[in-house]
Amino acid sequence: MLFRIMKKIHLIVFTAFPFFFFAQSIKGLHIPDSLKNKSYQYIEEAYNKVFQVDNDKAELFANYILLKGKKENNKDIIFDGYYNIARVKNLKNENGHPYADSLIAASKNVKNYDYPAKSHIIKGILFNNEGRYKEALDEYTIAINHNRTENKEQFFYINKLIAILKTATEEYEEALPLFLKYYEYENDKVKAGNADAKNYIASIFSLANIYTKCKDYKKSTEFADLGLVECKKYNNYSNYSYLLMIKGISLFYLKDLPASYKILQEVEKGLVNNKDYTNLGVLYYYLGKIKHAAHSENEAIEFFKKADSISFMFKTFEPVKRDGYEFLIDYYKKKGDLKNQLKYINNLIYSDSVITINRKNLSKEILKKYDTPLLMKEKVSVIEKLNNQKTWLIAALLFISLLFIFIIRKNRKKIKEYEKQAKVLSEKPLMASVPQKETKIESIAPVIHAETASERKEKAPKSDLSTHPKFKILIEKIEQFEKSKSFLTKNITLDSLSKDFDTNRDYLSKLVNEVKGKNFSQYLNELRINYIVEELKSNEKIRKHTIAAIADDIGYNNAESFTNAFKKITGTLPSYYIKALH
């Protein structure tokens, strides 16, 4: 209210000296005697040491910087004060926008090394943390246009922020080169004896994180370990908890569950102290995944519930946590707890809607708003370097651009193919439930190729399996196996089935190959997929189940195995097929 009144009364003065009228984030604060005579550089260094380690202290130092700038009437220090306050507010999941907006207004007509580009950078970071990716992109685009050619540090930092946005759209392979460029730039500074410890370690963290997204968990662990060593070397612990978290997550995917759990538990305290609830929610999700993988279901559910509570309390919805809701829904479904089952179904629907809104058309926006101006900026840089005979950069730039466009088009084409095949599959009439003949079982699905008798005869081995004394008995058992839908049982293998059929593994394998024209694994997958294709078509209730639940119902150990088998046999994905049926 005070700010609004002053804005109306002192409009002319405000325009000339905007930075005089913004309040610090902690009212009534005064610089302590111990810092009154200290330089700006001293207080800034103190701020950097506690940033992401003790964010309450960091906010105090940021306010001291702002007060010092006002006292000395130094615009540059005032700008840094507002910037630092907004950064800390961002990490504490508090509203940093008033300080970012004040900074943008104050630096609007300034043309120095950092500003006004840096003002729009922090505004973009705040939007990104809230999941407002398109607005973040708009701010980064403005920052690119304000970036001074000689300020390479800022240029590579914006590069990194755009890579973070690409990560949000799951364009991990496209984000990786941008993170590598940022790391190489910071590493070159280290080699030249001009290290910026904070940015150098941050670039290592970014690489460790993107390698996790690219599922290269060994590389991710390697860079996380490097970052932890460098934190101790440079006595800079801003990213220490986050590097530990990346290592713990990578070890989970590398199946080292005890080490992963121990590390992530260690990280929890640091995130709570920093009030970093976004990452705390992700942490609880992974602790739940570890307990689930260790078959400790009740403990897993408690962690998934904590992750959900944080999401709704602090409005932080991350795609990575999605299947945590599927576990919760399935858990309460098995318990017959309809109230909680409905609760988490609604929570999942809401979470999906928020994520969808935030990410809608973002990939196209990045291509249009970021890649184009960035390529133009790099083009100018390349032309300047032509005088030094480095023309190879042009070819590399063109190659990356073409590769990026190719990947986008390929993905769009793949989605259209999935949708088309799903439509064809959904429009096929239901198969009549009549007894199946022994040689026709594999022809249920409309997209599966069924070999003719003559084709199988050509491929049949020279030995005549029908002479085996158990031939007819096994054929009858196979027919019964199909009619009774025993193929839906979990963990069926050639070994287990041969024991059930009272025969040896090799003979059963050869029999399936000759009679069905395919190996046992293909035969089993086709039976299951053919079954669920028809079941989804005729049973609306099953369509409402999660992919993980459907996979479990028909004998698969996880949703990924089911999805891969479904795609290989039908040419589309289960989700697209279910959508087509609706």
C-alpha cells in the first residue's frame, strides 16, 4: 500500500530516481557495526558463502548489500542487492517478484556491463521456478537482446538457463551441448587461473543433472563426485547438497539401493534448512521409489504421500514425480480405500493439468524465441572469428541447427504414426470368443503378421517333432494354456512352463518355434498384447486404469516392458490406443 501511495504522489521523482523508493525485504534492518566499515566486496563474498547453505543468512547479507548501496547512493550496489534478495526468495519458495520488478524498473535505462540484462535473467529464473516456462523464456529472450558482446560470462549463463528450459520440455539431448558449453567455459577459466568457484561448481552440477536426465548414470555419478571434491577444494558448499542428491538418484538407477537411500537421507536436512521445498518433494519421491524397489510398500507410500503434500502446499508439480501418484492409487485400490483412491486420482489429474499448461507449445516457443536470436548472435560471433581462419564453427553451428530441426520433425512424425495406428487398431471389430485352433492363435491382433503353413514348413527344422511321444499331449496343454489365459500369470518363463507341462525346456522351445512360427518370448508377448487389445476395446473400466496397473494385470513386471511389447506388436503405444478408444 505504501509503495502504491508513493507511486501516485511522487511519479516524477520516481521516474528520475526509482531505486530510492524500494524497501528491503527485512523491515527495520540496520547494518551491524561489524560490517559498517566493510567493503561491498567483503559482504558480497559473505553472501556467496552462505547462499544455498543457509538462505536465511544469505537474505540478511543481501539486505546489507542493498542498504549499503542506498547509503552510498551507488546504483550498481543497489542493483546487486535487489538481485541477490530475489535469488534467495526464489530458493525459499517465497515471492521474489517485487524485488525483480523493482530491479527491472530501476535498471531500465541503464547500459552497463551487467544490467539491464541481469534484471530480466532473475525475473526469468523466478518464472521458471514457478513452472511458468513461457514467461521465463520471454525474460531470457529480452536478456539475450540486452547482453553486451564483451560480457561472455552472462552470455554463457543465459545459455545455461535456456538449457534448463529445454530440460523442462524433456529435450535432454538438445540441452546437453548447452550445459557442456557452459562447463567448458568455466573450466577454461579454472585452467587460466581465473576460476569463479561458484559458477564453476554450478556448471559441474548442471552436467551431473543433465546426464541423469539422459540416463547416463555413470557419467552423472562421475560429475557429482567431481563437484563434491571441488566444493571442498574451493570451500564453496552452495551446491554440495544438490550434488549429493544427484549422486543418490544416480545410484538408485544403478541399483545400489542402500547407498542411494543413505545419501538421500543425508540430503534431507540441508533441503529443509534451505526451505527448498521443490527439491524436497523430489527427494521424498525418490526415497519412496527406493523403498518400493526394496519391497517396503508401507514405507514407500508414506514417502509418496509426503511428496504429494509438498506439491500442493507449495504448488510445485514436477513431471518426474508422476508415477508416485500411480503407486498411491494402486495401493489404495488394493486396500479397497475408495476415499483415498479418489483423492490421489484427483491430485494426479490436477498435477497433470498444471504440468500440461506450463509445458504446452514450449518446445516451439524455444525454437522461435530463443534458438533464432541465439543463432543470429552466434552467427555474428562466427563472422568475427572468420578473420582468424576458424570457419569450421559455421559448419558445426549449421549441423547442430539441422540436427535439432530433424529431431523435432522426427518426433512429430512418430506421434502421428502412433495416433494413426491406434485409430486403425481401435476401429477393428471385436474378435469373436470362439475356441482357437492350435495353429491360428497368433493371428488375433490385426497388426501382427501371421505366417502361413507353407512359410512355417519352409522354416521347420529337418527333425520331425510330431514323432515325439508327448507331441499330442503338449499340443493339448498349449491349447489349454491359451484358453484358460494362463499366459496372464506373472513371471512365466520357458523353464517354468516346461516344468508345468512335464517336459524338457529344449523340446518345448522347438515345439513352440515350429507350431507357432516364433520363439517363446514373442509367442508369450503376442498372447498378452492380443488379449489386452480386445479387453480394452470391450471393457471401459480397464481403460481408466493406469498403464502400470494394466501391465501388472496381464503379467508384466513393469509399465516399460508392457509399453515396449505393445509398441513392437501393434505399432502404437497403449496410451494412444486408449485415447483412440475414448
